[in-house]
Amino acid sequence: MVRTRSTGAVDSALVSHITLGEPPRSLTAGFPAAADRLRASHARLAARALEVAVAAEPDIRARLDDVALRNLMRDAEVLLERLALCVAGDDTHWLTEFADQSATVFRRRKVPMDDVIAVCDGLRSAARGVLSDEEMAPATRALDAAVNVFRRTRGISGDARKRNKLVTDIYKGI
């Protein structure tokens, strides 16, 4: 057995893997009490977010049946939980990563990204009833970042949004 002398801590310039060089994300750097208030009223806020989304875009009811609307409300609850993590840690990571990873699930269930963006906007207005202006700042940043991810992924093929008939025929080859 060959023994080598320990040189101490590894220099961060030598560390290539992020889990070896960065500390874990803090969940107390922001507003943990505000996150607890969001979690406490998650069902009411998710229902209100879906109401706001349907009021903003009434054709959501025409496109989605009752089961799909219930699934969208459950998705709003999960988005709200991720939003609570973002508010607690004052970090947009939790919601943007979830938005990036869940876009394929929405596509498979044939939910347009525009509808998910409308739910995010509904969450923004519903959260104003629970959060103060200071606590709303990290929530707004996180929701804006998630909406940007959803807008980026709506351009990828497979999104269930309504398309221009002429452009569809051109790409289809008429």
C-alpha cells in the first residue's frame, strides 16, 4: 500500500464538477416565512391562479376537458411549491429547472405552453394576496424566469398551440 501525503483542500480552480466546489443552495436566504404562507394556502392559490388563467384566455376551457383542467390545477400546485422554494431561498433555480424539465410532460399531455404561461401569470396575481411587496420581488423574478423558459420551449415542435393555417400548409407541403 502506497501512502501519499495529504495536501489539504482542493483548489477551486482544479475542481471541474459543481458539486465538489459549490455550497448547497440556501433555503433561508430569502423569506422562509413567506414561503410557509404560500405552502399553507397552496390549494386556494392554485385554484385562483387557474381562474385567472381561464379569465385571461377563455378558450382554455374549449381546448381542455375537465380532467385536463384538474391536471392543470395540480400542476399549478406544484409550480406554487417550487415558487415557495424560490421565495424562501431568493433564488430562481427551483422554478426555472422545473419549467425546463416539465415542458416535455406538458407537450405529451397536449397542453399548450401559452396555457402554462397563463397559469404562471395567474400564480403571480394570486401570490400578491399572500406576499408583501418586498416578498413579491423574488417571486416575480422566479416567475419571469419560468415564463422565459416556457416561451423558449413553445417554439420547439410538438407544442399544442394553434398555428397559422398558411404556414402549416407550407411546411406540410400542401
